[in-house]
Amino acid sequence: MSRLIRMDGSGHTTLAEWRADDQASVEQAVAAFREELEQGSIAMVTRGAGHAEHVRELPLDEPLVIMRRPIAGG
């Protein structure tokens, strides 16, 4: 089972869980993913120790997709 999580003040919050063969869970996960993007979040998947990749569509074959807010700076 794959998970979509958001990094937040509690550590993380699970937004959705899905299996590629369960269309209803996939649709729920895609909707949650898009909602997070619309609110300004960035989606990342890990690519080994110390490496991550920014994704713009929910990769259904990834075990974990992490949503986070952009880092503020000035």
C-alpha cells in the first residue's frame, strides 16, 4: 500500500493511502494530491539516501509521496 503524507507540526499527517489495483483509493489519493498542490505544497519522492525528486503528478507506483510547504526565505 502506498501513502501520501504531509510534513507538518505534528511530524506528518497521512492524507491518503492507495493500491494501484483499487481505483477508488487511487482517485481519492489523486484528489488529495491535487488539493495539496493547489494550496502551494511541493511533492517529493525519495531517490536514495540524501536525494529526493520533485514530482508534479502522483506517481502511483511509489510507496511514499511526501508533501511539504516551500521553504520561506528572503
